[in-house]
Amino acid sequence: MIKKYMASAAAVAVLGLSATPSMAVEEITVAYFLEWPMPFLAAKADGTYEEELGVKINWRSFETGTAMSAAMAAGDVQLSVSQGLPPFVVAASAGQDIQVLDVAVSYSDNDNCVVHADLEIDKDSADELSGKKVAVPLGTAAHYGFLRQMAHFEIDLASLDVVNMPPPEGAAALAQKSVDFACGYGGGLSRMKEHGNVLLTGAEKEELGILVFDVTSAPADFVAENPELVSQFLAVTAAANAKWNESQDAEMLAVLANESGMDVEAAQSAIGTMAFPGVDEQLSEKWFGGNVQTFMKGVADVFVEAGSIDSALDTYENAVNSGPLAAAK
């Protein structure tokens, strides 16, 4: 089931490449997530992006990174903010010519799997998950984390009934006990936690090498044709991140909550688990200096081993373009 869905999603993305129209710099569409409070939303709210870029921006919300990939392939979206790295890797592995432009956010504690409390299963009894039903948004960061955690606990994937659900639906299914556990992020994960417990903390996942971060991504041809515009977009994002990292003031938080469709308390809880690395840090060895490219290969190999995608690229070096970010400095 997983492989069939992933293959069809990748096929849609690749087929869309041939239909991509020439990019118009007068107007662009940017993809983002609701219930995902990030500093860039403040610049979205006050019009800074449009002022600095000199173009009209249509902001379009999505529920999964796989949908973002398909929209970029079809030419409907020019930039995706906070696309999960795994869905990016899935699309790139299938032949879609897209590029990672920056590290949007790192969030090991804001992406996880939650087991219903009634089962009383924790990391010490995780073997009891065998044969259970789980909601997973396929092809996303949550899917990758799910695969790595199941491998860690030596749970046979074939024994699980895996249902493809975006986090909000997975949270509802868990609440209704339609599934035994669910994986997700953002507001969906917060609601999942109301009905169960995580198997591993963010710190415990990082010890296993399970990194969780999103990127800003775009079709390679759009970046090549509009390098200055892309660089300006990343610069506005970096400035918003720097402002939040320095102040984290209540007024800015209120704006982020409103823009992400959350109340302030929920937004505070979500963003409290997020980290927004600065430009210099992103350009270092820890991120674009080599680690991201290597990590992408690792993600792809895990998906191949799980039967979720047919093959991985030999290298993901060409899938990362740090030029616009360096120019944004």
C-alpha cells in the first residue's frame, strides 16, 4: 500500500514537469502550512515579502509536503516554505528537478508518533505494536520518522495496517480509536498527544540519527531564471527568523498564531519546539556544507529499503542550491 501511494504521487510530480509554464516574475504562488507557526508568517502578514520582492504573492496552504511537490511540478507553486525533507527527497528521487534553498526549521520534538493511551504501550513495550493499525502521512517527515522508529523497535512493517492520513485526520482517527497509533506534526501532533503518548522524545530520536527539519524548496528552473528574487525571498525569511530568535515577543507571537490559524497558547507550544538556524549556521558543515546532502541520501536509502520508493539517486548534491542563500547575506 505504501509503495503504491508513493509511486503514484511521484509519477504525478514527474508528469507535471513537462507542463510547467514559463515563470512570470510579476506574480508568484508560495506554499506553506497552517497550524505551523513560523517567523516568516509575520513578514507575510505585514506585506514585507511583496514590498521587498516587488511581486504579487499568492499564499496557498497545504496539508502535506507531497502535495507541495506535485504543485511545484505542475507549475502551480514557485516556492514552498517548510516542506519536509522526506517528501522533497521522494520527489527528487523520482526525477523531479527541485532544489533545497534553506533550512526552514528544525523540530525534533514537533514530529512524532503517538500511541493511544488505552494500549499502555511505551518504548519498553513497543514490540506490542506489531499487528496494530497506524495513521501516517505518507512521503512526509513523519513517514520517515515512523520508518526509522519501527526499524529501531524491530517492528515488521508488513505486520502493520498503515493508513495514509494527514496529521489532522490522523489525530481525529486516534481520538476515535479508529487507529492504534498515529504519526504527524504541528497542530495534528498536539491533538494526538491529548489521547496518547510518544514512544521516543526528540532528544532520543536525535541520538538515533533521526533528524527532523523542513526546507524552503523550489523548481530548479524557477531558481535559475529568478536568482535575485529567490535570494530576496530568503533574505526576508532570514530577517524574520533573526527577529524571532532575538525577541520572541508576545506581539509577534500573536501575529504568528493568527496567520497559522491557532490560538496563542497552541502557537506558543508549537513554536517552543522549533529552532530557526541563521544563515551562517545553515551555510556551515552542519547543514549545507555537506551534512544535508548526506542526510538526504540516507533518507532515500531508508525509503528504498522499506519499499516506499523504487530507487535513490547516487547523490543529492545537485538537489541543494545554497547560492541564493549565500547571496542573501
